[in-house]
Amino acid sequence: MKRFAAVIADNKRYVFIFLLFPAIFGITSAVTHYSIPEEMVAGSVVANLATDLGLDLNTLTKRRIRLDVISNRKYLDINKETGDLYIAQKIDREYLCNIKTSSCFLKMDVTVDNPERIFNIELEILDINDNAPHFRRDTMHLDISESTPVGERFSLNNAVDPDFGSNSIKTYYLTESEHFDIDIQSGRDGSKFTNLVLKKPLDREKQATHNMILTAVDGGVPARSGTASIIVRVLDVNDNAPKFYKDSYTINLTENSPIGSLVLKLNASDLDEGSNSDIVYAFSLYTSEKTQQTFSLNPENGEIRIKEIVSYEDFKIYDMEVIATDKGANPLSGHCKLTLLINDMNDNHPEISIKSFSSPVKEDVPVNTVIAVVSVSDKDSGENGQVDIHISDDLPFALKESSDNYYELLVSEPLDREKVPEYDITITVTDRGNPPLSDNETITLELLDINDNVPQFPQTFYTIPVMENNAPGALLSSLTAIDPDLHENQYLVYFIIEKEIVNTSMSMLFSINPENGNLYALKTFDYEIEKEFLFHIEARDSGVPPLSSNVTVHIIIMDQNDNTPLIVSPWRAHGSVVEEKIPRSTDKGTLIAKVIAIDSDSVHNSRITYQFLHNTDATLFSLDQYNGEIRTMRMFSYRDSRHQQLVVIAKDNGEPALSATVTVKLSTVETALKTYADMTEVPLGYDIFSDLNLYLVIGLGSVSFLLLITLLVTIVLKCQKTKPSKAAPPCRNSVISSERNSTIADSTLVSNDAYWYSLFLAETRKGKLVVRQPVPKGARYIVSSLPRSTGLTETSDSAASTLQASTTTSSSSS
């Protein structure tokens, strides 16, 4: 026993072994009895069977000691070496003894051979608290009407514990509940069962479900327990009327909201459930017919929507009452009042009305003159109905409020029809809504013209070049003025302001078309006689009173190459052939003759060049192309012919060039004669009224007479001339004489060109012709002329006058 107790202690389990001998139990047969607790681990020693049965430990193997197998399970076995009876497989008392009894035994036989003996062994399995109570269903559902009276009992499923005795179920516990409690009762077999008792009335609307935990506890040490959930669903009865969230609503609704827009969704609630909570919505009899036409109510979900256009200008407030009714057997209902306040929307455009308008008006209308009266209005209210009126700041007009919503359109700046003939005045009115709306009205103001603009020429001074030899009636230019006025105020008439020149007026020289300003020449002009004209043209409109302006016209006569050069030296009595005699002993470079030609055209066209057209011996004579001097290139030889013929051509610089020719026939003589170059004074022994003298006197007299007449006319005109206009240049004559004065009158021909220094001096002095040779002196040339016996110039009293001319080219008049 001590050894068995030690083994049990080592396994930390308690094993109770009882050896029952016939003397103890009072039975005749010998039965070995053991007691062990259930659930001992495999290998645990129950007892030393060899000792208890009195068997020799050394003979156990030979005698083949063995133990019966029970229900195909071998719970116990014998150690043949030690003789111990040990647990071969864990033993479950509840499995072996599934019927609850106070005792549970396992009976076995131990058999040995040689000799064969059978020993009866009885093993009592003692119960331990190895099973916890459990419910057949983990969750129990109960449906209880909220109208159930207090004290009503409801059966619950009992818990089960396979253990026996004190290890079985001892009591039940319920979690704390305001409405429920449990009642525990014991059965005849000692089992415990419980009932659920209602201790307080239920209200589904407050709590529709009650959740509780039922716990079963056994009596073991330590105690074991099992739980189950109790779910009580409270069944509804129609004891609650539908109720709105609020008894009354005030809603702001914007006018012109789209049809179908949601105004409000009423959400009445019914604490009941099922059909008792299904709600139907409807307008009450207190809702007007107009309201019901304008708004719709969905009976199922309580949505109020717009059915017709809502206008603030028609109705500002809508009142309605809605009833919510449930679908219970005895239906209950609730009421709600709604007030819809229509908010004004800026949906009306401001309007403009032109009450009076004056058009057209004269362009000189005074400032602050009223030309229109307008009124404005807006059907909206508040800021949506307040309007602002304005026009463009670029217009010379202003708006001034005269009375409530009435405005005057005034002229704020002087008007000018020539700048703006008419005004499109857009009057814009804008309300103060958000977003603002506006309207506009455009009126057209036409301006009437007055004669307030003077005709204007594009230029104040016109220079018109006219080529000489023009055809009478030729168009010179078109002088057109502009008058921005209208109608008769812009109809212009053109005049030439009369000015007499040498017993003739400008209207005899020029003509202007009074309608279009075309200027014509009435005569053919000659550059050699008239160089330029200066006069004024006036343009006058047809307004009342008429306005006018004038312009200065400068006519410049342009030269043409219309004059053929005139050969004045050497003198030819008849025809174009000159015969000269020269000594045969003339040296090289001796001046034989000098050809001089003059041209009355302008400086450019009058430049003369000289060339040999025919030369008998080109090696004997040379010709200077600029001064016309014919000189010998060598001395005469015996082989040279006694008679030489030279043909010289003088051409001007015009386009095309004009020319004249002279033939010089030279005869050589043996006698010694003075050469042309050595001659300082050669008194000609022919009559004073020879052909040459006669031509020269007539030419010089004619030129001097014309020059004198021109000077006298110019002086007279200057004396009679009135104060010149601002447009005319100061100190200008109507007819300006040429800078190239005729030299024939002074018996002197002067050229200012370095290449043109050839001078011609022919003077008739009582039958004598004096010719001076030009003497180069630096860059100048000195020419002397003898005074005539009856001179017309201031130089006639002097013995001789000296003129100096620069070699630089003189500027020609443009």
C-alpha cells in the first residue's frame, strides 16, 4: 500500500486501493477490489497485483499471467517483471457508466497457468468534476408581446452535466435585467431547471429586444459553469400615433424654382413596427386649393414638390397642413403645419421707357440742353428692384435724375457734327440683384450742320512748274479745298484774286474752274520773257454767311531748248562764210580766229561747245571746245596749201541739242600782218552804218529798251502794290525777271563758268569797233568795254569799266 501511495504521489494523483478479502467483506469467494479516480494518466500504477494475489514474482512470465480485455479496450495491464497493475488507457467514468448511478465498477479476471488459476478483480471508478454544465442550445429565442402582464412565466431549456452527485448542476444565474428574473426548481431526480419570469411591463418602442445570459454552475471543487444566451423579442401592438419631427415648419422658397424641385421631405415616425408603422401622408382640409394646385405631396414618402411655377409677384406666402396616418387595425394619425415664404428672385429685367426725345438737333446746341426724358422700373422688390442707370463715359451727354425713376438726358459738352455726325446713345439700366439683370435702349441723335468750318486747302503754298511753249488752255493743276460742312455749306466756288501786271491781269493769263478748282493757262508762256508768276486763289463756300480762305500759287516757267545758238563772232557780212587772211609766217599757237556763239535759253541749255565739222588739215589748226579759239598747231610749211577751209559747229547743251555753223576760209599771205592776238585796237575803216554796225545797233537798242520798260513797270507795280498777304513771301514781285540779264544792252557778255569765259564785246563808237583780248589773271577774267557816245547806262560817262566774273558756275533759277 505504501508503494502504491508513493507512485500515486509521484503522479500527483490520488489512488484509493482497497484489498477486500473474504474475511473483511464476508463473502466466500476471494475478490480483489481497487478504487481509482477517473481520468488517471496512462502508466499510473494501481497496485502490485503479484503481492496482493500472493504470486511469485519470478514465475509470472512462465505462468503467462494475463488480464481480460473489456469492450475491445484494454484499460489496464500487468507489468510481468514487477507485478504492478497499471493504467494502460485513460478511463472516463461517464463513458463507462453513461447512466447516472451512485457507483461505477470495472470487473476483470486475472488468469495464470501452471497451475491455472483465475483471480477476480473489481475496480471502482470514482467520479471527479471533469465536465462543465452545458445547454443543449447556446441561444434561446423568446417572442413576448409588449402587452404581456407582469408575472408571466416562460420555460427555458435546462443545462446538462454528466458528472454525478455534488459535481452535477447546483444552481442557475441570470444577468441583471430590469424586466426579467428566473425561478429555479428541482426535479424528483435532483436535477435543477428554471423558468423566466416577467417582473416589469415591456415597451417595444423603448426596447424592442432584451438580451440576457443564463449561467449554470455545478457543485464541484473548483466549480464549473456553462452559459446560454436568451434573446427576448418584444412583439409590437399599435399603441403609438405617427409623430412629425416638428409640429410646424417655416421654409424659405426661391421663386421660379424648377417644376419638380423638392421643397421638403416630411419624415413622420411611428414607434410601432410592421403595418402599425406604415404611414400615409395627405393634405388636410385646411390646405387651400391654390396651394394644392401649386405643390404636390407624395403619400408614400412625404415629399412636397413644386407642381407649378412659383412667382413672388403672385403669392408671397403659402400655408398648408399635412396629416400622417399609420396602417394599424385602429389607425392613428399626427399633424404638421407648414409655412412657405417665397423669396424674391431677381427674375425681372429692369425696363426703360423713352418718354420724349428730340432729334435731330443743331450741332451748336447749348450745353445742358435736355434732349430726352426716360423712365425706369423693375417689378422685383428690395435690392432686386433698385436700379442704376448710366450711359457711356465717352459720350458728350449726361443723365440727371429729375424725379422718382425719371431721368433727363443732357448735352454735357459742345457737339461738332464734322467730328461725329450722329450719336448712338445706349442707355443701360441695371438692378442690384445677384446676379444683376440689365436692359438697354439705344437712341440715335442726328446733328444738323451749321456753316462753322472755313474751306481748307491741303497746302498753304503751291509751287507749280509749267513748261514753256505750253498749249493755251492746258491744265496746270487742280487746287481743291475741303469743307467738312454739309450741303450748301460745303459747296465751294474758286476765284483768282485779281492783280494787274504790266497792264494785264491774272485772269488774262490764268483761268480756274469755279466748281472743281482746276487751274488752266490761257496763253503760251516763253521762259525767255516770263520766268514766274505769284498770285492768290480763294475758295468760298455757299453758306450764310459764306466763309472763305485763300492759297498762294507760285507758277514757275520751265525752260525748253527752243533757241538755236547764234554765232556773233567772227562777223559775217553775208551768209555763213568768213574769209580771213593771215601771214604765212605765223608762229605755232597763234590765235587765228575766235568763234563766239550765244544762246538765250537757260544756263543749262545755253552752254555752248565748239567742234570742227570740217578741217582741211587737222595737224595745222586746233579748236578749244569751250572758248571757240582757233590756233595754229605748227608753223606753215611750203607744202601747206595757201587756202584753208574750217567749218566750226557750235552746239548747245539742250536735249535734243541745237547748233549753228560758220565757215572760216583762211588765205596765207607773204606780207607781214598783225595777228589777231597782237591787236589791241583795230580801227575799222568802214562806214558806221555798215551791215554789222546796223545789226548790232538794232539788237542792243531793242534789248536796252525792253530792259528799261521792265524796270519801269516793276517800279510802278511796287509803288501801287498793297500790303502782301501772309501766304505770299515778302519782297516778291508778281513777275520776276531773270537773273540772266541781257548783256547786249550793256555791250558786255559775261559768263560765270570757268569753261565759259569767252566774252564778246562789240561796240560801235563812231565808226570804230574796239575788241579787247581776255587776259587770264588767276581764276578771273577782265573785260573792258569802251563807252559809247550816247549811253543808256550809268557807265557811259567813264572812259572804261572793268567787270570781274568768278569762274564758279552761277546758280540757275529753279
